[in-house]
Amino acid sequence: MHTVKSSTARKTGIVAASSALLLLVGAIIAMKMDGPPSRADPDNLSQVSVGKRLYDAHCASCHGTGLEGQPDWRKKLPNGRMPAPPHDATGHTWHHTDSMLFSITKYGLLPGKYAPPDYRSDMPAFIGTLSDEEIWAVLAYIKSFWPQELRKAQRDLTLHKH
């Protein structure tokens, strides 16, 4: 009788451990696919410094040297496209998750995926221009401009969407 209970307990323990291992592996795979929410760290001065250099070279001409965006950024231009929005606290960048910001930067602002189907902008894809780590650095730089309460709101949004 003692042997049966011991054997059953051992099997139950093995099943529980296997299940936990599968959950852990699944979580790791999911993080690698979407990228962990902390890849853009506005408190990492080294990453922010790299991000500033890249932002100045690739983003400031449209989004502004102070992240202020283009004038009247909510109104269509005569060509039907939308102006570049601000990335500072006055814009809506902080309303999006890290994975969405990363994807928009890497693949461009795809209508129907990251914007309404009829939305048109001049946002290019940086897939051939910036590495993933460079994109995360630019995002860290942008986040470094946000006040703590907006950083927290965006971090919470990012964590709850993963």
C-alpha cells in the first residue's frame, strides 16, 4: 500500500513539473516572438544615448528635434497623408505597447494593421536601416522624454497586452 501511494505521488510530481516546464518554455518562446516589454529602457543612459544619435539621424527631420512632431499633426496634409505626430507627452505614442511601437518602426505604419484602413502617412519602414537593438534604443530615447506617470501608464499597457 505504501509503495502505491509513493508511486502515485511521484507520478503526480513528475506531471506537475513537466507542466511547469512547458509553461516556462511557452513563455520564453512568446517573449522571443514579441520581444520582452523592457527592451526599451528609458533609464538605461547608454541605450538612451545611442537612441538619441539614431533618432537625430533618422527621425528628427519629421518628428522634430524635441519630439514635437509636425504642425497640425492631426489634420491631413494637402496630399491626403497625415503629418508626423509628436513623440513627447503631448502626442499619443505612449498610448501604444512596446511591441506595437517596435513593429511600426520596423515595418512602417501599415494601414489596416496599425492604423485605420484609409490612414496614410509618410512613416517609412526601418527594417533595412536599423537593427532591432537600434530600434529599441530609439524607443528608449523617446520614452526618456515622458514624465514618470506616462511611462508607468505605457509600461502597464505593455505588460497587460503581452
